[in-house]
Amino acid sequence: MHRLDERDIAILRALAEDGRITKTALAARVGLTPTPCWERLAKLEKSGLIEGYGARFNLRKLGASMTVFVVVELADHTAASFRAFEAAVQRYDEVTGCWALGGGYDYLMQVITKDIESYQSLMDAMLEAKLGVSRYFSYIVTKPVKSQSAPPFELLTGS
């Protein structure tokens, strides 16, 4: 576990807001000179805390799209069943996120498709592939309310 101080948190927050920020601008934003800032950034990357850099997309600009959250319950609760389902989910590009859950359901999937027909085709294909799904429930996103790229670092680290 990497112990974060206020400067590390400032670096992470700045990168979450703008992953394309130059190292010099990053240093200025967090109140460090470039060399110590770069050293901290390299340490955060090397520790694996920063896994990569990416972009956020406005799917509405692409035209039609819909996001669906799907809770999945597997028929069989063996380690092999979980591994098989998790491996199979990797093959579906429409599944943009998948989390194993504790509690009543086994998985929560985030699915992005063009329309309801595309979503249903995906689910039909997953059922036909015999992934061990006993039942699933679909929750269609009607509007995004909050989405943030940075977690609440201060709450997670106790800083």
C-alpha cells in the first residue's frame, strides 16, 4: 500500500481532471518544482497506483447509445463457474465494466450499446453461450447524474 501525502493527492487529482497535462504544468499546479514533481509521479506510476491514462467520452456526440447496468446471478457458485464467467465477459466489447459482488447477486455489469435491440441481442448471445447465468436484471440509465474520474482520495487515505 502506498502512503499518500497532500502533494501526492494533489498530483492524482490534477491527473484525474486533465490526464494530458504537461509535467511542467502539473508541477506548477501542485506547487512543486518540476524535478520533485516528476519524481513523485514516477513513484506513483511505479507503485502501480497509476495504472494508465485515458480519455473520457461524450457518447451523446456519437449519436444513439444507451447504458445498461445488469445484475447477474450464476446458477452454480463454484470457483470454476466464477472463473469461466469472468473469462467469457472479457470477449464482449459492449461490457465496459464488470464487478464481482458480495451479497445477493454475483456480478454487476455495465453495458453500452446502440439501442435496446442491440442490448437484447447481446444478452441473448450471452445466454446462448451458456455462461452459467441463472437470471439477470437490467437497469437502463435514463440520464447520468454524477460521474467522476477521481475517487475521494482524502477519505480513502485518511489524509
